[in-house]
Amino acid sequence: MVQKRKVPERKCVVTNEQKPKKELIRIVRNKEGQVFVDPTGKKNGRGAYLSRDIEVIAKAEKSNVLSRQLNAEVDSKIYEELKEIAAENEK
């Protein structure tokens, strides 16, 4: 019997849905307090996950949920980058 590999799931901080890690975007705050998008999902630091959906990203921006999750200021450039990633996904 072939064992099926467990798909790592993470929770979107906006919708609270459990999704496979590949369907989410990871945002990381490192020890220096810098916040950035982590497309590989492997960088060190505190991570928060968002669905790859423009509406979800807009909601996160409005509610400041990432700043709370990461205990750091999240720059508007981060949200721009996230929206670009989400837009690419919709193609």
C-alpha cells in the first residue's frame, strides 16, 4: 500500500479557512522586524498566511490583520506585491 503524503495545510488569517500551503501566500517578519512576502515559504521568521485572492488581500489591508498577526508595521508596498501575486493567479 502506497502511503499518501500529507499535504501541509495552513490557515488564512482573514478567512480562517484551512487550505493547502500552496494555495496561500506567506508573509514573514524577521528578527529585524522587516516584513516581506515569502514566495518560497521557507524563510525564517514569524509567518502569516493569506489566500491568493484579491478580495481577501484588500480585506487584510483594511482590517490591518497582518500588522496584528506579525506584531509589526506592514507597508502598503507589501499589499501591492500581494495583489500582484493574486492577479497572476487569476490568469
